[in-house]
Amino acid sequence: MNFHKFKVAIQNSPVFSGRDAARLGTRQTMYNQLTNWQRKGLIIQLKRGLYVLGGPDRKIEPSALFLSGQLYAPSYVSLEYALALHGLIPEMVTTVTAVTTKNPASFKTELGGFEYQHIKREAFRGFKAAKDPAGLTYFIAEPEKAVVDFIYLNLPRFKRGDLEIFAQSYRFQNLESLNLKKLKTYAGLFAATKLVDVINGFSRFAREARKP
């Protein structure tokens, strides 16, 4: 199969696997073709066995948010990337950060960087499905869960009763939209006493920030 025929056959898929390609021709021949097309820049390998068409040939443009879930599942976007998207921190975050019940992982691709941190299965909640500009589904933490995930995975940096760190070190902002009851509920999922104490402090900080 030449590349034009392959491109036409696969263009409606935002990403494709080696197995997807193998179904379109003789298995070994297609695997050899993938290597050849990758070398020519016609396709991009995101990780072993997962690809996208090169930019000029892509009919669907997958977002980094969508690709995050395709690269490593189960996972959902959280931590710094989600905090920035929700407007809770001012920094621009380029690497997509996510949490997973699997081992930590990271991927560097031509379409961006992706990092995954582990949380226990009992705490793998508090996220929702959303659509990217191409209409592709991805999963992202609710604002409250992004806060809790971030604090939990950086817990050694926080001290009980230290409220200044939220403004000075992390510059949390736009906290008026947060549901403080949800913060407490999500913190309880981790069964970590220090986390609950720090989240209680964060809630006090958020209430103070709301005052005129």
C-alpha cells in the first residue's frame, strides 16, 4: 500500500496504532512501511505503537488534552496544567500534567510533553469529560480536584497553618468559584491527615481572598 492510499484510509482517526495499520495490508509489510514513513516525516510516532499523520496530511487535529489520554490510560488531566486551564494559577504550563492509577510516566513527542503521576485508585475521582476544538473527548479534573491532587502530590512542600505559601509560592487566584465542600470531600479520598489539614488551611485562604 502506498502512502496516499494509507492516508485516505486512516485520515478519519485522530491517532492510530500499529495494529490499525496492519489491518490495511500485510502485517509485516505495513510495519515496515510505518518505519519508512516515520523516517520520511509522513507520520509521527507518539510512543511505541501509537502514531498520528504528519501535519499537512492530518484531517483531524488532536489537542494535547486528547493525546494525553491516548498516550497513557487510565488518566485525566490535573495538577499544574488543569490549574492553569481553570485560571487558578497565572503561569502558562506547556507540559500536560495528568494523574493515573498506573506507575508514573512521561513522554516527549513532537506534539508536546506529557507527565503522569500516580494516585491510588480510591482517589481516582473528581474529573469530567470535555471536548477539545476538534470535538474529541478528554478527561480533566474539576477545579477543586486539581487543587487537591496538586497539594497531595507536593505535600512535603506544605506546612500545616502556613497560608502564605498559597499566594507567594504558587500564586493561587480566582478562588471565588471554588466549592470549598468539594475540596474537603476530595481531600478525604486520600486518607492523609496532613492533606486534610493543609486543605482546611487552603479553604481559609480562599475565604480570605473572597473578602472585598
